[in-house]
Amino acid sequence: MKRKIVVANNHWANIGDAFYQNSLIEDLKKAYGDVADVISGEEYPCHKDQLTKYCKSNVFDYSAYGDCDWYVLSGPILHRNFANLYLPIIKELHRRNVKVVYMSVGGLKYDEEEINICREIFKQYPPYIFTTRDTETYNNYHDLAKYSYDGICSAFYTSLHYPGYETSNLGNYIAYSFDAYKEPKVSFKTDLINSPDSITNNIQIDTSTVSRLNRFTKAAELLCSFPKAIGNYKIVRLHHRPLIKITPWIYTRSNTFVSLNPYSYINIIKNAELTLGTRVHACVSALSFQKPAMMCKQTKRGYLFNRLGLQDIVNKPVNLSRERIEEENYNFHNFLQAVAV
């Protein structure tokens, strides 16, 4: 009988989670497909979403009733609320001798309090496998896992698993992902921008206006007019925030795209000439397809770019070679093959 590996997810709560979780599923299938069924959390009991911290006593935790050999957690889950959100399921999985695996993980604050909280849990319940999306996370926790690996975010492997399709009738456009922030001031130095190579040389991006929206500044946007294009380039705005319900607030900006299908987002990013945003995984996906991207606000989540030498992404659009992505994926695959299910 085949073993069973479950990659936990809940994409409706954050569409960007699918970008790295779907890649993880494909890489795990490649490494273990002969001996194990790799199953998405969409087809299987998944861990409780972060929203349940507000109504914890009334939650039915379906994840406690599934049978598997590995339970894979991923993403920026190593934060101060890690114990409250994940300790119950971690305890239950260890009680049932299920191996808890952490892949493409990172933190939020990277401060002493956060690290101490997570290390205490790992001391009690050591990870079977621990692979990271940034070196800072690896250095903070790798000594507590049976197998550990200083990796990159699995969303960088998106283009290796999903080729996408062309949308030439949409024309040239720039993908925006600023739904929780004010947008930067963007313009071109010259009027004629005809190729992806020239866009990064001619674009001017003033990020001084990029700040987190509050309820007052969000309401003020109802009175604002947002451009549908910059020069000859359309703007397509991606809604990345948790999709609890569709409301008019989501559509305060022109050309806003909303979907529960992660591949729709990925394909928009793939075909964009440039991606600008404050959402990490919008930029990561663009770089996966060798398209330039810029993170217009520096946060510690951006540590995952440092692992690939892309620190300058907060100052200007950068790019990443296909060869580097393939090299990282090859090394990751070799690591996985050395670990038994």
C-alpha cells in the first residue's frame, strides 16, 4: 500500500498560499510519487485557518480525523501565534505517529519572542523535515529537526510546474498588487515603450507614497480615480487579501481582478511585462517566469529574496534566471530523495 503525504492548505483565506503549496505538491510527487500519494489539503482535512482564533471554541477541527504518514505545513507560519494556531493539531499528529513536516516556511517578525515561542514547540515536537524559504529561518531552527535544508520559497518553482497560456489579445500590461497599501506614483521617462527589456530602463517608480491603508484612507479611496493604464501599458490589479466575501470595497480601484483560482493570478503575472506590489508572492511568481518585479515596501517577509541575492528588489525592478531556479530545484529534489517516507 502506498504511503500518504498531505500538504495542508486553505487557499480561500490567502490566494498567495497556493503559489508555493501547489509547487510543493508537484515536487513531492516527483520525489515520492512511486511510493506515496501526495494529496492537497483541498481534497483532505486541512489545518484550521487563522481566522478561527476569534471563534476557537466553536470550531470543528476536521484535520484531527484524517489518516496520513506526513502532514506538511508551509508558509510564514512561525510567528507569535504559532502555538495557539498549530499546537493542538501538532500534538494530535504526534499522538498518532504522523510525521509533521515543515516546508518553505518562514517567520513574520524574526524577533526573540517569536523565535523562542516556536523553538519551544519544536523542542517538544521536533519536525521530521524542516526546509525554509530564507536563511534567517534556517539558522533559527534547523538544529531541532531530523532533516533540515536551507531552501528557497517553493513559489519560485511555479514556472517549472505550470507553463500557463498566452493572452496576447490583452496587450501589454503591468500587474499591480497593492490591495492593502496605497499605490506608488509610476510614470515613464519616454513615451515609446515597446519591449519588456526597455520597460525597466524607462519606468520611474516613486514608492514614498506606499503606506498601509487604514479604514479612513480606504474610505477616502472611494472618492479617488485610479488610472487604468500607464502610457501604452494597461494596469491589472490583483486582489490578494483573504476573500471572506465579495464587497464593493474590493473594487474601489479600476481593473481589479478577484478569483478563487490561483492559476488565474499566476497567468496574469506570467504575461505581465512587469509586476509591482507589496505582496511577496506576486513578485516571486513574476520572477519565476523571468519577468521583472519590484517589492515597493520593505518588510521582513522579503528575506526570501535575500536568499537568491535579490535584495535590490525594494529599490528597483529585478529579474531571476531560469538556470538559477532549475539549479535550486535540482538541489531541493536531491535533498528530498535522500529522506525516506
